[in-house]
Amino acid sequence: MEQAKIDLFIATMRDKFPSTAQAVLYSQLESLDDNKFLLLHSLNYKHPIILFVISICFGSSGIDRFMLGETGLVFGRLLIGL
């Protein structure tokens, strides 16, 4: 992938990834095919701190898993009462 695209992606998603993982992310993006760049941008990234707070406050009800897209696990937990 082109360096300009990599720099743009890292700049726009800086708050979604920890600073320690950005070097690894950069090297992984370099080996990524250009055709997958649009797919990478279309993914719905969640802010980790927001998910952490929601998990602590409402984790027993499964709202955190629902936000991650694991709806089957949420409905399973609701059915068995965990």
C-alpha cells in the first residue's frame, strides 16, 4: 500500500489503536494489498475506553458484546439467564 494511504489511515484512526501498536500496524499495512484499503476503512472501529467503561457498568447484561456485534452470544446469555 502507498505510504500516503498508510499515513492517512493511521492519522484518522490514532485514537482507536494504542500508540505501542502503531508501529506493528504500520508494518502490517505496508504488506496489505491496495484493493483491501476500502474494506479497511469501511470497518466500524470502536473506541477501546468507551467499550471498557460500558463493559464494567453494563457487562452483566451483555451490552458490551452487543456493541461488538456478537449478538448471538448476547441472546444466548439472555436466554439462559447469565
